[in-house]
Amino acid sequence: MCPPNCGASTSAGRPPSPSATASTPRRGFGPTGPAAAGPDTIRGQFAADSLEKAIAEGRLIDNLIHSSDSTEVVPRDFGIWYGPAKKHLLRAPHTVNGDPR
């Protein structure tokens, strides 16, 4: 399941492979802890928090971007970010020959 327009990215006019779909964006986001993210990642360029600081202050990390680490946790993550009132927006991804599109 995924929010609207997920899996819609393409590469040179072709949909990416399922493994590339998950790994390529996550590499570009950088590690969950922004302080550990390189300058060539979204978190490294724009985030100002650290996992250590958040833990020390007993709070969630101020993270700039989120990506679920597996399709199984998407419904839970979606519920955290958007709440139960938006559950109707969550849908299964389109597939062509078994590949998400």
C-alpha cells in the first residue's frame, strides 16, 4: 500500500526495478540521524537536528523527510503522519507484470 502517486518515478522513460525504487530514494535522503548524513543527501543539506540530541531531550527527532523501510510498515507510518481521517488515501500500488509502477 502507498499514498497517492507513490512508485510513479521513472528512469529514462522506464520504470525502475523494485529494488531501485526503494534503495535509490533512501540513499538520497541520507541516514535517519541527520548529523550522520552526508552533504550530498537531503538530510545532510537541510536538517539541523541529531538523533543523540533528540534522545537526550526525550523527544522524536526533527527529521526533514520520511521513507518507510518496508511496505509492511507503510499503513502504520501513514497513520502517524496523516491520521486515521486520511486512511482512505492509502492504496495498493499499481503493478505491471508484478512490478510496482
